[in-house]
Amino acid sequence: MGGYNSGRWGGRPTVDQSHSVDLPLMFRRGWIKDHHGSGGTLTWSRGSEQCGSIGYTYMLLDDHDPTLTLNFTRTPNGREPETIKQVIQLAATKPEYGGRRWWMICPANGMRVATLHLPPGGDRFASRKAWRLGYHSQRIAGRDRPFEALFKLQKKLGCSEVAPVVCTGSRLG
């Protein structure tokens, strides 16, 4: 009973399993610029394989109705593909150190967030709280945390993940 990988599995999807739109990352990489309007494509990959993409356009030319529009196709289980156009409202705040910080307004609950997620089986992007998404680390049993740290280090070093051999037995006598 117990043992490696015997933590909580199943249940609700996690952030790690979802496609995410990270607005601060898009600004840092120059995909979105303040006082501009344009568009592009976001792609996601697992390892070296592409596992999803969406088109986006944004309008930040003035403070009236700033938006980020996501265009994507999803295929519900066994049904015809459907094209979805989701308009996300944006809001700006002024940090104390100057400048302007942009946020997305979650379409599901109206919260100001930096990242929106589309979990497996989901139909629209929404905040982590709206989807009730957990994190992978919350699903790991305490006794498995050292192995997760080992796997993370192996991945960082470019090695394949190899679980150490664990010997269990009973005492004789």
C-alpha cells in the first residue's frame, strides 16, 4: 500500500494540463504592445510536438474598450469542430513605480487576472478560480516530493526521467 506515485490522481484538471494565455508574457516578448493594435498566433507544445494553437488580435490604441480577441477551433468529443471567437476585456492599473500594467477581465467571474486557462474539455478561456483548477504539485503525496525534485533536476539537465529502484522487504527473524 502506498509507494511511489500513489498520490492523489484524477479529479479536476490542473493548470499544467491546460492551455494558458499569459498577458504579461505576451507583453515581455513583444507580441502585444501598448498603444498599438495587431495580432498573431499563440502555439503550445508538449516536448517537441505542437499540441494547440490559437489566433489573437488586440486593440490597445486608446483607453476606450481595450480588448484581446481569441480565435480558435475546438472539437467536442465525437462532434463537428466549432470555431470560437472569444473577446476578452482588458483593464489597466498604474503601479506606484510608474507605467501601466494590463490585466484581462475573466469572462466567467469578472476578476482581474494576468492569465486565462482552457482546460481539457473546456469550451472557453477563463481564470483558474473560475475553472477551479489546481496545480500538479497539490496532487503529489509528501513521500513522492523528493522524486519529483529529482525528475525536475533530470529534466533541467537534459536527462530522461528515471525513477530510482526502491527495494522493499521484511526483516527476517
